[in-house]
Amino acid sequence: MSLITDAHFGANIILTRDSLRDGQPFAETLKEIDFSGFRYPGGGVTEDQTWANGGLARMFGDPIEPGSENYVMTINEALEYASLTGKPMTVVVPTFQFYDKQGGVFDHSGFDRYVDRLETALKAFPDAVIRDLEIGNEYWGSKAWGSLTGHQYGAIANAQIPKLTDMIERLSDDMSGWHAPGLGVQAGVQWRATQGADGRWTADGPQESADIISKISLEHRGMIDTVFQHSYPDASTITQNLNWAIRPMEVFERFEGFSSDLKFSLSEFNIGANTAVGIDQGAAWIDAFSKAVDLGVDSIDHWGIAYDWLSNKFYDTRFPAAESNGGQIVAIATPMGQIYDIAQSHLVGKTTMTDAHALQDIAVTDGIGVTGFADDSQKIVFLHNPTNGAGRVDLGGIADGMHVSVRTLTPADSPHSPWFDESARMVTVANGIADARADMNVVSGPGVQDRHDLRPGEMLVVVVSDPRRDLVIEGAHNVTDPATGMVDDLIVGGLGHDILRGHVGDDTIEGGGGRNVLSGGRGDDVLVASDQGDVIFPDGGDDTVAGGDGDDMIVASSDDPRDHNVLEGGGGRNLFLVGNGGDASILDFSTRDHIGFGGAFADAGALRDASQAMDSDIVVGLPDGSQVILAGQAERIDMLHEQVLDFMDHDRIVEVTDSYLNGLTHDQVVEVFRQGEGNFDQPDQQGTSIYFDELEATMARLELREDDKGLPNDDLPVRPVDEDDLPSVPPVADDPHTPDPDDPYADQDEESASGGACFVATSAYGNAWHPDVVALRAFRDNHLIKTRAGRLFVRVYWIIGPKLAARTRPDQFHARAVRSTLSRFVALLRSTDLTAGK
């Protein structure tokens, strides 16, 4: 079985269509899915840029406004992006224009001019990592130039290799520590075959590889590091097509003079256009991807990322305005893009699996497609129904105590385009364009069911993990048909340090154990913290937050002034950061907490002028007209400024915010900065946060490195965990918070007061530590969550409870009725010994 690395998740940048500027489709796509590196300037367009037509001058010139005539993304823009992100780049070197096919003469002066400009560009960005220089795009075919034979391409490569090698050596001498790129040549054509006299077809690729090699000198062969190939396998003949691509690459290993450690790279890869559509394409891709890795491919750059056309695109950039969320969405993932996203975020560091191993604890009906991957603490299996009949998946064989998440992808038809069926499984229009869509539902943790029906064209992605592993679980970025309710997710983390994202939909997200970063996304979400201290982003819609017993940071912001967040910090010392855009109600703000208003007030006087006491609450009016309500804090209105972060000096602010980041993993801190980007910038310094230091400096102080993998401790056995060992729902804290000396109920048994408050009871009593409330939590933790019915009740209550609690105050008539009912119920529980709250 073969190992998957970051290098298998690269992408092509097409210089004539893609832009890295904010708001452009390609740039926005990169904010949703991740690629480990890039190939620039793309495919055939590389050969089209010449000195004669001005293309190379533009490529090496100043940036051009996207959409302009003769637009190109300049090499400086690409190198700057590579430098800033640390993502390696492969540069494709043109070939056709420097060779006279009639006379067989290489244009040394024209190529020297190209190398000079390339060297200048590379020198300007010494931090940019160039992985390879790839000689030519597809020697066997160019719209502008026709085709070359293997011998002709080999002659060009032989002329370019020493010149490029000399350039690399000069740059290495001039720039200490510069990453010297490898050099790569193309393998023989992967799609062409010749029929012999006996009627049998023989692939041309291996012989053409030999022709190419015959024109490269022994000395120059030793300068080659990588063999490149392109592959677009037909979904119905994946194995054959991949063999036709890989066999010509293997020819290089059999010839004298080449390195014994040649790398194989598919610098363009996707499923063949129109051979599979939608989820079927994504299923074919993950199968082909797995097979390519098994065949020895070391790196892959994918083709077709963001297009308004192209049947096998990853992201669609042409869709009805009604789907754009008021113009904010400019690219929407196709099923191919969604499946790639799942794969990229899970597969690095895993190996491929046989179908038998993948199905060791999973049962499927005949005809279900299976592609699996695993490492020591996690397995991910892609299950696809390619048939026209019903299929079934049974997860009942998975060991108790393992953390399981299930993503269900189903074909979806947009209600905004009645002229086209995006759920169709085949190309349905004459021009060959297939704007396929799928909606995705995510369930993880206790809510996962054993049996799943798979309709034709659907996919189930099952992830089975050691619960101590650090998990990344996220829902769909967008929704095609809201009426299906597919994107309303139930995401519960494990025992590690997890990153849980809801994205679109009305999601319920619960941290589980460990420390977590939770974000709701668009929709009315319920976000429930663990008891170890989480960072929580209610960031769009009417969200409800229930903090745990740990010290939580809650960052509330929105682009919609109609949004209203209801926030409960729970126990511990909590930090609330609240910005413009929508109202926020904080139900349990205490003297131990801090709050930030995004720099809305210059000083304590300005804050006091914007604050008023209403009944028992403080209501703070923000400059944009939104309000922050601090429930029950009216008596402290003149002292509120003492707890406001904005009025501290910057070093003290950073000290406070760092305390909530300390103990998170490297990836979690990156996630916090990514989620909070632009929310609380200094008014006069765009990009400089009021509350946080720069990411690099923060990482240094926290002593975090990028190679922290978040895997279970090697000293601990990787084993199934008994259900009784898992945290209760919500979990019980290992380290209860320090009691508030001013709290009359601080001596209560806090072990029975687990995180994720009893929302309505807390609001009705006005005190999270009232003995009756503590008793109810004990009943939940010690008894209710032990049964399936009880767990289902808890999950439903997480959704409706906070919304009811937001409308309940101790002095209201219905609150008195609730207290009376609950008191009788608690008495019954105590009499039957069903609570530890006696």
C-alpha cells in the first residue's frame, strides 16, 4: 500500500483566466478548499505566450486588471503568492516557439532571453519554493503549434536542460538557502495507440519515451529529477488509461544515465470530460487517485479548478444570481470539488487500502463502489452507488467507542434554474456542459446511525477514528436545494483537539472532549463547548452558544444586521469579542469575564454614553445600530469598562487573548486566525488586529510548530474505547473551574455540573449553580445519556432549549411555572436516587 503526501494535492493555475485577487472566483475557491502547491502558467496557454505576440512580455510584466483584454496572471503575482503561502510551485517552460520543426534548429537567443527574464523573476522572490521546472506542456499537441515527435521534443529538452541547470546554479550561488528546483521532462504520449497487422492495439507511449530519451545526452540525463505526464482517465476504463500513462514514465528508469530516484508527476489530472458527471465523477476520481498513488505517482496537479464551463470542473463560476448570497458567492463547489475537499483534508499521511480491508467492519450490498485509506488511528472509506438500484451500508460492525462521522452526498437540483437539472447523472445539453451539484449532510458522534440507504448516484463517506485523535469535521460550504434540509448538520467532536465547522445550514455543533475550535457559518446554529476551554465563532445567522466549564473565547460577528446571537459562557473565565453586524445577548456575563467591542469606543466615557440600564440588563448600543445585551448586569453599568479589553494597552490585550490560545494545536491557532480575519482590525491599520498579534509571533510565543500532527500519543495504545469511557453529552470536566467567591452556590458539587447548561432551567432560576439545576444536569449526565432515546432527547433539546432560554427570565410568570414544575421533578429524581444532587 502506498503513502499519500501533500504533493498529491496540487492544482494548475491558468494564467489567462485565473486571478489571486480577493473576490475573483479562483481566489475565493482557494479560501474554501486547499491545494498543497501549484503549476504555473498552466497547460497549452504556456506554449501560446511568445515574444512575438506579446504574451511573454505580459507574463513577465506588471499586473493586469482581471477581465481586461489580453489578461494574464503575471509570474510575479504567482511567485508572490507562493512566497506568502509557502506553497511550492512548478513552472512550465515553453518549448514549441524555440524550435524550427522544418530545419530542426533550436532558437538559442530566444530561449536565453526567456531564461534571463525567468531568472530575474525568481531572484525577486527568494522565499518562493520552486519545486520543478517542467520542460514543455504536451509535445504531442498544441492548438497553436501542431505537434512534435518524440525525437523533436527530446532534442528541445536536450538544448534547454543545460541552460536551465546553469540558471539554477547561479541562483543558488547568489541566494544563500534558496530551494533549488528539480528539472523535469515529459514522458511519451499517454493516449495514442497503433493497431498492428494482427488487429491488436499497442500503446505508443513507451516507444515515444524511448525516442525522447535517445535525443538526451548521458550527461544531461543525470540533470533530470522528474518525469511528467498528463492523465484524464475515462471513468469506465480507469485502470487501462492509468497504465497507458504510467508505463511510458517507467521507461526512463530502464535507461542509462538517469537518477535512481526519479520522481513521477501527473502535472495535469482529472477524470476525462463527459465520461462521468457529478458524484459519479467524484467517485471515479477518488478511485483513479488511489490507483495512481499505488502505481508510484509522487505528485499530482489537478486540472479544471474554477470554470464557467467544463464538465469535470471542481468549482462552478456561472450560476443564477439567486444562489450568490447577495453577490458574496462567486464560485460553488461541484460534487467533484466537494469530494476533493474531503479527500485533501483527510488523506495526507494515509496509505491506500484494499477493498477487503476497507470493509473490515462495514457491510455493503453488491454493486457499491469502495475506496479506502487509513493510518494508525483513522480510516476513511468512500462508498458510492453507481447503479440504478437501491444500495445499503451497515456500520454496525464498527467497534464501540470509536469516533465515527458520516457524510452523505446526494445529487441536488437548484430551484433557481428550472431550465437545467443539476442532479442529472449525465451530460444533458448539446454543448457538453454539465453543471452538476450535490448537497451534503454531516453527522458525527453519537448521532450516527448504523444503517444507511444509498440511492442511485449517492455517496457515503465514513470516517472511523481513535477518539483521542485531533479531528477536522466540516459541513458543506454551500447549499443547492435548501428544501431538502441536507445541510443541517449534527457534528460532535471526539476527545482530542478538534476543528469543527458548520458552514451553511442550521447546524448543531458540540465540542466533545478536549479543546476545540467551533464555527457555525451561515445559518441558525447551536454551538456547545466542551469543558476544557474552546474558541467559538457564532458567525452568521441567529446562533446560540453554550459554553462549558472551561475558559472559552466567544467571537461573535456577522455581515447581516438582522442576526441575533445568544451567548452563554458557562463556567470558567470567558472572553466575549463582539463586533458590528447583528445583536448579541450574553446571558451569564460575570465579574471574571472580559469583553471586547471591536474598538467601537474610544474610552470608558464613550462606552458609558452608549450604555443604558434596562430592567436588570445593560444594553450597549454599537455605532452601526446593533446592540449587546448583558443580562442581569445593570448594577455594574458604571464598572463595565474595567472588564473591556479595548481599553487596555496592546501588550496586555495580547496577553489575555494568548491565554485562550495556549494549549491549542498549531492547526487550531491557524484556524482561529483564519476565522477571525478582518473581524477586528485596527481602524487605521487594515490587517492589524486589535486583539491578536501577528500569527508568526503568536506561534513563536506559544511554541507551536507546523509539523504538530495532532495524533494520539504514541505511548498510548490505539484501541477501541468503551462507550462508558467517552465523555457524557455534554462531557464532564476533568478540571472544574475555580468557584466564584461571590457565588452563594459555589460549594455545590461541580463534578455534577457538566458543561452545556440546562438552558431553560438556568434561565428560569437565574443561576446556573442552583441546586435544582445542578441536579438536573446530574440526571442528564448519569442516566439520560445512557440510552438512545435519552441521547436523542438531549440532541433535540440542544436545538430548541437555547431558543426557549433566550425568552425566559426569572421574574416572568412562565419562569415561575417552570421552577415549580422542575422542583417537583427534581424531588422525584432524588427520591428514586436518579441524581447525585441530593
